[in-house]
Amino acid sequence: MADRQKTREDTELFTRMVASKQGWVLNPDTEFYSTLVEGLMRNFNRYGYFLCPCRDTEGSREADREAICPCVWSKLDVPEYGHCYCALYFSKEFASTGKQPAAIPDRRFS
């Protein structure tokens, strides 16, 4: 477990920083976004790292490294589908359409 617990504010800041660095935007659905932030925060406080809230742990940071937010697959999913697997991050283009995210293939098992 992490020495310091993450708060909702810490986790929201983390997601904003990731989105900014990657040139993405956050899911504009505030209720859905809040659920994802809650999952990231809970995972950090449980495992010590921001494991994607839509994925199960493999049991260690090393085994989970590809699924630590932003997951390695998001860099392929956002350009291809307009959003990542859990729909936390959107491309600016997708966000501008106002479309809702749809289910996409899970690259973790492909």
C-alpha cells in the first residue's frame, strides 16, 4: 500500500495532467468521469499506483505496468477510436463531435 493516500483532488489533478501532456481531453460526462476518478483513487490507495479503473490487477506493479494509467493501449485507442478503453480520455476531435464513447476491443488480450 502507498505511504500517502490519494484524494479525489489528487486524482483529478493526475487525470488533468495526463490529458494535457497527451493532447487529450477528459470525458465530459461529469458523473461518468467521477466514477472513473473514484476507481483510479481506490486502485492507487489499494495497490500504490494508478491502475486503470476498468482492469483487474495481475497481482503486482510489474505485471500491471502496461495497465497503469495512462495504459499503453490508450496511445493506440485514442487515435483509432477517439477514446481509451475506459473512456476517461478522449481525442480533441472525438470530444468535439459530441458522440458518446462506444465499447472498443480490449487490446490487453489481443
